Amino acid sequence: MAEVTEGGHHFDLKKLSFVGVIVSLGIVFGDIGTSPLYVMKAIVNARKDGSTMPFDAYIEGALSCIIWTLTLQTTLKYVIIALKADNRGEGGILALYSLVKKLKKKWLYVVAIIGASTLVADSVITPSLTVMSAIEGLKIYNPETPVVFITLFILFIVFVVQQFGTASIGKFFGPIMVTWFLVLGGFGLMHISDHIEILKAFNPMYAYNLITHSPSAIVIMGAVFLCTTGAEALYSDLGHCGAKNIRVSWFFVKLMLILNYLGQGAWLLDNYEKVFTGVNPFFGIMPEWAVLPGVILATLAAIIASQAVITGSFTMFSEAMSISFWPNQHIEYPSGVKGQMYIPRINWGLMFFCFIVVVFFQKSEHMEAAYGLTITITMLMTTILLTYWLSRTRLNKVFLFGFVAIYLFLESGFFYANVIKFFDGGWLTMVLGGFIAVCMYAWYNGRLLKANFTSYVKIDKYVSIIKDMKLDETIPKYCTNLAYLSRAKRNDEIESKIIYSIIKKQPKRADHYFILSIVNQEDPYTFKYSVDEILPGTIYKINFLLGFKVDRRINDYFNMVLKDLMADGTIPSRSSHPSLRAHNVPPDLKYVIIDNTYINDILLTVKQKITLNIYNFVKYIGSDDFKSWGVTSHNVVVESAPLTEETISSSKIQQAEFRRSNF
């Protein structure tokens, strides 16, 4: 992939560019860039749990934890190391899994599923928390501000506009986020001089002292972790902006974030009690005249962060479809921009769960308990996959061991710090993440199970039968061009159910038979096709070689293929019926999709029955094949067929009597 368009800009991902840096600021850092809205407030609230440290030492220790968490977790692990693990320019946990799935570690798919499902749960809590935290700033002016209603309204607008694409507004994201980060750093810098000793937080010993001497250290670390929750999203957005642009823009972002955190810390040393009257330290460091513009800017930043998380979810689910973790769903590209996509059912599903979160928690401080738990799991899963990827790069074993030891220890600590908040709200995101994980697991294994029962036959074995059928005029002509959708991996094989449909169920005589198959490609933007002529002038196997960021509009692509075949004289360009051919009417086309296949329960174990029951449930979440593959319904026939014709009983039923009629 060389070129990507974002918000109307064209730039080469392989090169560092000013436009690339600006676009990165608008797309990649929305999540982590809005964390100052709630991190320091959460840290102060964590002190309620019994910390006996002097307040200045507490704040300096917490700030030190923030600085070094951003350095170790975000900068080192994600910006420096993880961004190197790209799958043809794409990042994220599923792209990482695609890089290591060839290893003889079959259980790694479970790691990828857990990481992906918890990332989805995080994608629900992030928009809810960031938007609500921004809107709560209005309470400074009016304590009776209907925060929940306004938050729901903004989230509704954000999700509704997804279907129209973001090409027209995306170009404003970068400048808005540049302004946002400059405001963060500027207001933070204004207060650092009030307590210049706050700069001692750069010394990691202050973080060590806080962790080892504070009885509420675990609770504090759960709050500190919120500062790095956007790191996984940063990696997931690699394909949008490129590693070089992300790395350069990150150092600007990190500087502005640290300045803001330090400024909030300095302000808190003089205004600690104001936090308990409802004042957010983020808005507290602003002059009174700047609070309202600050709320507006924070809301815009929260909307942009939500937008980035939502589009990131679309990308992740498209990747999940390509590796059989999720059922095929209809994907749209509303803006016409390469790489941007919209999945309707995912969009409305995320909105539904965001509404539940907002209505359930009511306040952002209540959401903080739910935030962080699922993303720590995602980060742990990413660490495991990164370990196997690094082992393939022939990295020095000492460095590899150091990486594993540091990040498993660090992230296990963060996980423990967040898991204690399970009953305070963390259970909600865990239930959502668990639901997605079960669905992914059942879909992946259900597909394998059905594949084990699906019988394939050699096409050559039936070529002579189909050839004779074509010439047998006693069989009514079904159509001119007949197309089937196949998932057979080998070009010389076909599902027996397709042969069943053509020959046994209802003999289907046609001039040309097309077997259509999608071959998923690792390169996300591959857009090619190949043709294998099995029986000259009669049977053709069409393989569509598609990357996971290419829409599955098979109807449109197959029409292109037919035009190519007509242009080179492989098939006629006019109808086979003389009356229609005289008027240059093109030949008719019909698709047959074999759905609702079944397996007899007697052949299954209890575990397999449960897996298939969940698989069938997940199937309803997805789209029908003809919808997900972009085939219009007007020329589609949906049939059913047995998945296997295996004999259920080994004994043959005995005939008792046969009475002949006297007539």
C-alpha cells in the first residue's frame, strides 16, 4: 500500500510529511489525547481509599507514574516496537495475529480473540467517557446541566453521520486536534511555575515511593493506567497514517500531555479541596473566561476521539471477517475514500451499548471504574503476540526475555489494579467483551466444524455429466449464465452441495457455469481476479483476490469479469435467444446460494452442539451471503442442502411386507 486518502488529503505512507503528521494528530491520538479530561480527577478520588502520604508527595508520585507509564507503555512498547509489526502497512492486534498465525501455536487464535473482543468493549466505554467528561465542564456554569441527555444526543449524532462518510469533515480533525494539544500544553505550562518543584516527578523514584509506601497504591495505579488507554488504538490506526508520521507526531503529543498533567498537579497542590466540590482539575487550570471555550474544544476533541474509535472498530471487524473470527457483514465505503469503511450493524450495535453505558453510569467518575479493565487484557494479549513476533525477528534472547519480563509484570500489575474495580462497574465491559469473545470463538470453531463435515468433490468427475446436461434439451433451460458462491480452497474441488444443486435437487441446464470464490489476501488493498477454464465454453472458476479493506461487492466485480470475458470472446455478449439477440440484449444471469445447511445432531458431541448453536446465533448478527457479498436479491435463488450425506445408522431397516395393487 503506497497511498491513502484521509479527509481529502493524499500522502505516501512510507514517507514522513507535514500533512501526514497533521492527519495523524487528527486520527490517531484522539483517545489518548483526551485522557487529561479524567486522569487527574480519578487519581485524586483514589486518595479517598486511605493514602496517608503527604499530598504533595502523593501528587508528585502519581505524576511520576504517569510520565513513566507513557514512556514505557506507549512510547517504548507501541510507538517504537509495535509499529514495526505491521501487516503490509496495517496494525492492530488482528493484523499482528496474521503475522504469527503461521507458527505452530494453534492456541494463539484464542489470544487474538480475547484481545480483539476486549478492544471492542473498550471502544464502547471510550466515546461514552470522553464525551461525558467534556460535557460535565458545563456544570461550572450551571450545576443542573442535563449531562446525560446532552451526551446521548452528541453520541447519536456521531453514530448517525458515520453512514455519510467523513471525507468532508476529516480535513478539520487535524487542525482541531493541533489546537487541542496546544491548549493542553499551554494551560499546563501556565501553572507549572506556581510549583516548580512539580518537575521532580520526572524522577522515577517518586513513582517507586508512591507504589511501595501508599496503602492505596493498587487503586492509584488503576487511575494512572487511564493515561495510556489510547495506546492500543494508536497501534490499530497504523494503516491510516503510517509509522513515521505517527512517531513524529507522538513526541509532540507526549510533550503536551505531560505539560498538562504537570500543570494540573501544580494546581491541585493549592486547590485540592475543589475537586470534592465537583471541579475537574482539567477545567480548574483554565482562567474563568476560557472555561466555556475549553468545554467546546474538549467536546470537539471528544467527538474526534469517538470518531477514531468507531472507525477503528470498523477496521478491526473487517479484519476479523477476513480471518474467520466474525461473520461476513455488509460493508460500505460512503466517502469513496480508500481505507475508510462503514459497517451498519456494527455502528448501530456500538451506539446501543454506548447508550446503555451512559444511562447506567450517569457520571464520568462512575465510568472510570469500568474503564481500563478490558484494555489491560488487550494489552496483555498484544504483549503475548508481540513476543512471538519478536522471536521470529531473531532478536537477541536477552532483549526478548527483558521485553517479556517487563511488560508481563507491568501489565499484570495494571490488570490487578483494574480488576479490583470489577464490581464497581468493570463487570459491564467484561460482560460485553466476554460476549464478543464467545461469539468469535464459536464462529471460528463452528466454521472449522462445518468444514470438517463439508464434503468436497473433484470437479473433473462431474464435467462429463454437466457437458451432457448442457446438450439435453429435455431439461428446461434454467438460465444462460449460472453462478455459485464457493469456499473450496482448491481450484480442482467444489462443495458436493453445489453438485447436488446442479444435478440432483433440480437439474439446472445453463450455457455457462461460474464458480465464484473469494481468496482473502494479506495485503489489505489487493484487488484482482483469476479465471480457470475447467470445461471450455462451459465451466469457469473465478477467484477474487481481495484484501480485507476491499469491499466484497461480488455482484459488481463479477459483472466486470463477465465484460472482460465477453470482450475477449470467451463467452457471447448477447442473449442466446434469437429474438433477444437480434436486439443486442445481454445474456441473463442467475446466482444460486446454498444456505441453511444442516448436520444431524447424532453426529455431534455435546461441545460441538453448543458451538454450532452459538454459531447459528452469531450467523443472524451477520448478513446473508448475497448481502455481504454485494449480490442483489432480484436474481438470487437461495436453496438448502444437507452438509453431509453420511449414514446415521449402521444397520439397515428390514422390509416386513410389500403389497401390490390389484389395479
